[in-house]
Amino acid sequence: MTKSRVEAFREAAKNYTAKMTASREVARDALQAEGVYRSNGTLTPAYSTNAQEYAGFLHETAQGKKVQTGK
């Protein structure tokens, strides 16, 4: 990827982030559209991970171990 393409991507990502974080409502709607949140505000099963399991995942990946993701 050329330097100009990287810069174009960064600018597009910055603009998207600004748009999607303009308000809580916009951010929530975007997360619901992407399947992260349900309409009642809870995480969907694909994003619900036991905190201890997640901490273990972070620890192992920080040590450079390859870990299996998903179920």
C-alpha cells in the first residue's frame, strides 16, 4: 500500500470515527447495526465473553502465544 493510500485510509477512519461517536445514540445504533449490541443494550453472544477467560486471552496473546478465538 502506498503512503498516499495509507493517509487516505487514516483520514477516512478518522472521519468515520468522528461520525460514529458524535453522540451516544449514533454510537449505539452503529454497534447494533454491526451486531455487537442488542436493542436492550446487552452484548450479543458473539461479544459476551467471561471476564476471566478474556483476561487469560489477553495474557497469552501479550506473551506472543497463538490462541484460538471463537467457539
